[in-house]
Amino acid sequence: MPARPPGAPARTLIVPVVVVVLMGCSTPVPSGTSVPPARPGTPSPSPSALRSPIAGIDWALAEAVERPPDNIASAPPSEVVHDPNSAGHPGHPVGQAHLQAVAVGGPGLVAVGHVYPGFRAAAWTSTDGRRWARVADLPAADDTPLAAVAVSGGRLVAVGRHGTDAASWTSRDGLAWTESPLPPASGSAAPSEVIPEQAAALAGADVTSRSSGRAVFVAGGWTGASNASPSARFWFSSDGSRWTSARVASATSADARVVAMAASAAGFLAVGQTGPEGSPTGSAAWWSEDGEAWTRIASADLPPDTTPEAVAAAPGGGFVAVGSSVARDRAVVWLSMDGRHWRAASDQAAFHHYGLKVRMRGVAAGGPGLVAVGVSLFGTQFGTATVWTSADGAVWQLVPDVAAFDGAEMDGIVGTAGGLVAVGTWGAPDQYVPTVWLSPPR
């Protein structure tokens, strides 16, 4: 399937979308299901010609996002490799990439993710959000996907993994990066036993209340095979290059993985999931005042059938976490004023997608107060990027679909002085075109 360059008109056909590595046949919309012209909870759009663009409500594609060299674009059909088990989908060609996270830093903005094939770490920079250049000489081997990026004390840090080991990359300007390993989990495993480990979450803060001007980075992730019960991991660092494993009791880390982090003046919050990586069973959360010692939050405060995927400091104080039900059939939002005590926002029409799959993947302060991004699916692959807004974190509205959302999924979002920037990909499962959205359109 040829890729639609970002900025081109939307197709009338539904384009398959899937989370990074899933390949397979789609599931059709259930028989007899009627799809109304507007999804429940979607406000009636106002003609953009009659008003100025509104942050969080109006979205447009960035003008250009540099892709890796695409060696398959001009290849004859006979040279395109097809996997006999892929239901006719072509192999993922060179030139594909996925943007996972974005932060304000470097020349203006920095996004991180990975390129295909090889899941090689990659970074992009932009001065204004409209045009993005890929960092050409980022030091990375195959199997080094980046999951998160943060900035503190003028230093950028990205985390992910290098093979089966957790790893980080640091930069002063977003252009020159250095890789650093994270300390491995301690244990008595046999030398021949390989225990995979990954850093999937990151937060940075200036902890002025404890050491004037001291920058602190905290990273979180897990150790354990993807089909087994995980064990949560935490690290802390003053510069993102030299990391120390945080003190975590076995009860704090058991059967849990860290997937997102946020910082406030009071400390650090981490949220995560329980159960195997491909089939999570519930939620988990942790709190730390300094990033060095972590306490697990009582599970009674977190609904058992939900899984968070992102967390951010709320503009009025406290935190907001977003995710979905374990079945992925509704979006879910949690609210906390102190990071320790949580309540779920009431279920509402904007959280549903005709009983089909929907996921909130990122959240940031901006627009009317808070903006969340993610993807809604028809079946298992056909979907569209989805945006929600809220003034208080309790009541949410769906942003009306626009052509820029067609066939895409959003994974990360950040607020800037000029609006909001969201990152993700377009065209899965046949294409992974790195894509950036801006709100308000510039």
C-alpha cells in the first residue's frame, strides 16, 4: 500500500492502523453495527473560517517530517518481500519510522522513537514544530527503540533499551547524542540466563527544595520476559549519563511494569501495569519524593480492570493519568491531587467508540486545560488518531475528526508556548510514516 505523504488529502477508504509491531488480519465491524456520522460525545464543529484556531480543538499536519532513506519506494514489485504469514502485507521497508515521544528542548522541540527495519533508535528536531529533521548520526545499533524523552537543567535525556538491556541517551542540543547503559537488575540468575530489561518511562525535574538547582532525572521500566510476570525497575541520575538503581522492596516491584512518569514540586509519580506485556491485567502506581526511594500506592485506589498509559502534572496542581480498560473498549482517566490518592473520572460517552477498541496514549496540559491523544480502531487495525479535551480532568469531549487524523495513531503530546505538538505514525500495518500534528495550526 503506497504511503500518503503527510499533508495530502485523506482517503475515502479506511486505512489500517496498528500498534507498532502487530501484523495480521483485521476484524470487521460487527454485523449490524451502524456507524453514525459523529461519535458519541463529539461536539458539533464550528466553521474554522468564522473564528481563530483554538489550541486542542483545531489540528493540522506539520509541513515536513524527514524520513530515513526509503530503498523500497522505487523497487519493482518483484523485489518487494512478502511474508506468507502476513495476509498479503508487504514487509516493512527501509524508510519507515515511529515517533513515540516529544519534549520541548534542544533547538526548540525534540522527538524520539525508532526506524524500521531493525528498531534502531532515532531522534528528530524542529525549531518551530512545522519542519522536522532527523538526527543523522545518533549512535545506535539495531534493537534500540527509544520510548521516552525529558529535559532538565538544559540537558535532554531519552531512554529505551539496547537489545535486552535498559539504556539511555543524553544530549545538550538535541543534535549530538551519547549512549549510556543503565545498571542491570541484581539477582542470582545463572550466567547463561538472559533477563530482558527495558526503560520505558522518564521524568526530569529541578529539585530546588532539597538541593538548590539540582537537576534530577528518574527512569522507570521493568525486567522480565514479555509473556511473564514483570518486575518494576527504577533508576535516578543527576545528568542522565550516570545512573543509580533506586531502592525498591520486592513487594513494590512485584508483578508490575512502569510505563509513564511525571514530576511536580513535591516529587515524582510513576504509573504502570500488571500482568504480561501483551495482555495486561490491571494498574499500578508509585510515589517518590526524591527519585531514590519509591513506595507503591495501594491498589484499592486504582480500578482493577484498567491500565494507564500516560501521566502528566495537571495545570491546577496534582496529576492526571490516562489509559484504557483492560479490554481496550473504553478510555479511562484518573485524577489525583497528591499523587498518592486517586479517583477515576466517571464513565462518559467520549470514552467509548461503538464498543470497539479505543486507547488514550498521551496527555498534556494545554488547550482548555488538558488534552489527551490516542487512537480509535475499527476491528484490530483500521483506525484514526483521536483527541480529547477537558477543562478540569473530570469531564471530557472528543475533538471532531479531521483529515489529518485519518489512518493514523498519536502516541505523545507536549504543550508549548504556541500550542500543542503531538507525534505518532500514519499508515500501519503496511506503512509507518513518522507524523507530527500541530494545534493550533500554524
